[in-house]
Amino acid sequence: MDRITAAQVFVSIVEQGSMVGAAQSLDMSRSMVTRYLSEMESWAAAQLLHRSTRKLTLTAAGEKAYVNCRSILDVAKELSTPLEQDQVAQPQGTIRIACSQFVAADLLPSFIDGFLDDYPKVHIDVHISNQLTNLVENRIDLALRITNELDPNIIARPLGRCRSVLCATEGYLKQHGYPVYPDELVKHNCLIYSNFGKSLWHFTKDEQAVVAAVSGNYSANESMLLLQSVLKGRGISLQPKHAVQALINDKKLVHVLPNYEPATLGIYAIYRSRKHQSLAIRKLLERLISYFEITET
């Protein structure tokens, strides 16, 4: 059987979520789709899909096969188009992006507007989540993450650094005291971003590392949620500088421990493969790299 067609059938099964959906999208009989899937599993010498009455999910071997099949189809598409046309081609197609609410609300809007203005044939589909995303299973082309704890098995492109600011309202500090040293934070209600550090916050001063033990009655894996509680005077929180600098300038928040620099987090683009990316994804990555080079975060 034709391996390129088999790859197309397998990718369609995964992306449509069923063999019936794949058959309809490819205008192919259900029995032929089943034959191609069976042949794929024979070539792989492994089961590629978990089958249940409700849904199909990829096995570990299936995830690898999906990435390889996407690459095969990308290569086949590139070979069918003269190289000189690629130089002048307009990026097109859908790019599915996963990111946190902070990235989606504070960092991406102007970027996406500019990108879509320049490349109107591209459709961007943003999925907001703070959970680690299985790119294959969720059909995500690119995930944007702010973290210092990357899985060594993923492909990640550094984009920039995210600086943080320790802040609280004037009302909270008047009631509970103004900390002068990081070790005084143990006396305060610290609203904790769970992806940053649940019990220890790290700072530097004069190039010396300082660690502070913290605790509080509220934690979340979304910094914007914590920011709303900070503004209500519920405690002290580490927040992205990009999100709170204007509030500090307007005196709605106070910069706490300004002589101590909180640890910065990396901003990364995470994707499935370095090879055979679509023109749209390549252009998006190029633009993201330039955007974060000039954006203060």
C-alpha cells in the first residue's frame, strides 16, 4: 500500500478523532481507512491507537508515528512545489497555539494583530491553559511557556526572559508591615504562583543569592488570578513585571523589596519538530524571536 496515503490516513484519524471522521474527510470508505491503519501498525510492529467506544487516543508508539507521518506529508508537499515558489509563497493555514492566560492577554494581542495583518491567509487558534500540553494529542503546533523547569525531551526555542516584581497594596502593607529583608516574608500572607515556587522564593542582591521561605492561604497556577487578590489587599505576590509596572506607576500597587531582584523565568516556544515545518509556523517563530527581543517582559 502507498505509504504517503497511509500517513495521510493516519494523520486524518488522529486529527478527526475517529475513523469515520477520517473516512469522510478523505472521501474514502471506512473499510479502506481500517486497512491503512492496520498496515501502519504492521509497519510499526506496534499498536498505534487505543480504541474505545468513546474515543481514540494515541499510544506512545502512535505519538511517534504521528510526528513522523506529519513530517512525511510536509516533505511530500514541499517536493510537489517548486522551491522558487516557496520563496514568494504567502504563509497560509491554521496554527494552533497553547499558552497561559497571562501570555494570551498581556503579551500576544499586539503580536497576533501584526502577524495577521502581514499574513492574512493564516488562521491562529489560541488555546489557553497552564497545564503541560501534549502537542500531538491536542494537535498543538506551538506552545508558549514561561518556566525554568523544561522537560529535557521536548524541543524548546528560548525567546526571552520574564522578570518578576514583588508587590502588594499600600493598605495591606500599612496593616501588616513593610518587609525590609526577604526573610521577613515568612510573617506575611504570600499569594503564590504555583509554577514559580510553592515554599521558597529566590532573589539576588549584589550578585548574592537570597532564598526566602514563604507561605500563604492562596495559590494558583495563573498569575492574573492572583493579581486580582493582590489588588484587593489580600497579600504579597510575585507578578510578571509586564503585568504590574503600570499599576505600580499609578500607585495602585507598591514595589516590595525593590533592592532584591526576584529570579527570572525563561520564555520558550515549544514545538513538535525542527524539520519540515510549514511556512506559516516558520514565519511565526521568526516573528516571535524578534518580538521578544524588543519587548520588555
